[in-house]
Amino acid sequence: MSNIVETIKTELIDAIENDKLLLPTLPEVALQVREIAENEDSGIADLVKVISNDTALSARIIRVCNSPLFRGSRAIENLNMAVSRLGMAYTSNLAMGLAMEQMFQATSDMIDKRLRATWQTSTEVAGVCHVLAQHYTRLKPDQATLAGLVHLIGVLPILRYVEDQDIQISSIMLDNVIEELHPRLGATILKRWDFPPELQNVPLEYASFQRQVPATDYADLVMVANLQLVAGSEHPWTEMDWNDIPAFERMGLDPNIDMSEEEDLNAQMEAAMALLQ
């Protein structure tokens, strides 16, 4: 393997172990939203006040509320109505997740494309997680959505490091670095952000296909969502025998069924993915 790959890995691992790696911080609006959500004395008006300071975020939450997944008999016209329909917990998790999109941008072309592609994948996985949680588990759809949005968060500091150091590296070599290091980095970031423990393990475990746990969790959801999205492609994961993956059994889901061919489910997944774009 190229020396440059080993050098990058060594430097990044050293930076992680010595707490010297500059980790991304949650956007201010996400921090404010979480603070309100965790305060028992807060109400819908407090959440609306914070989110309304971000015009783009407000518009997206209203659009989510009017999507086929949540649409009621009456169209939602303002943020207050949207938060009332979605509820405090769902709105806060959705707002936190959507606010992260601004982090997935860069100045250099190559890194910017990579970051945007990572966010695109994250939103698609999040959409499928939302639908899987609703239909196959008792897990919270809002937490499932957030799990999908953050499962690749560890890619962010790697790409930022490559950009900041102006490292010239091929896509294949960069893939190798990302594949090996992003799970550990992702778990470190989510712990630093004080995310719930059930989400902190998602980056580390969503690709551990033989993992054994007592019941379906958010890592299972992200795993199955990723597999559904690569079904029928030439992705290496399609070469595995999915019948041997315990997560499907825990969810009561037939691994041989292509969910994209299930008309109702597919429509819901497409709607869920679209609302996060």
C-alpha cells in the first residue's frame, strides 16, 4: 500500500489518541435546539423562536410537515403549526440533523464533492431508517432518522484533514483511509457531542454484519437501510449472503425481498428521502 496512505492513517490515529484532532462542532442552532428539547420547562414557542432565526431550516421543516409522510387534512403554513404537528422531540431531532448539512461543504472541488456525496448518502439512509423504524420496530422514527444522518459523520474530519494539509491522494487510497478510520472517528464525535449512547455506537457497528445484540437497535436500522440502498448494484456488500445477517431476523424482515419493489413501502421511502434533500 502507498506510503502516503499509511502516513495519513498514522497521523490521524496519533491525533485521535492524543486528543489533538480538530473534531467538528455542532452548528449553533443545533445546540440551541437540543438545549430546549432537554429542558422540561421549554415549550413549542421556545423551539419555534430558535428555529425561526434560521429561515432555510424553518422552510424545510414546514416542507417536511407537508410531505406525504406527515401531511394531514390541513396544509401547514407556518413553523408554529409544523412544530405542533411533528411534536417537540421529532422537530428537535429533525432540526439538529438538517442543521448539520452546512458542515458538509469545502473549498476544494474534490473534497467538496466528497462531502456532498457523503451527505447525500446519509440523507438516503436516514429516509429508509425512518420507514424501517415505523414498520418493523418499536424504535423512534425521529431517532432513526438522526442515526442515519450521523452514521458517516466520521468521514468529515478525515476529508477536512486532507484538505487542510493539501494532501494529494487518489480516490481509491482515500477510500481506504475513510473505510478504516471513519467508524472510530464517528463514535468519538458523537460521544463528544453528548449524543444518546444508543446512537454513539452506530458508526462503529452499522457495518458489523455478524453483530449479536438482544434486540433490534439503531445500528441494525442503519445497517439494513444501507443494504437496501445497494441492493441490485455491484457493491461488495451484495456479494454476501444476507440470510446470514442476524439484523434481518431481529427485525422480522425477509432479506430476499427488495423493498423497492414493495409499492407502498417504496413510496414511503422515496418520500422520506426526498424530504431530507
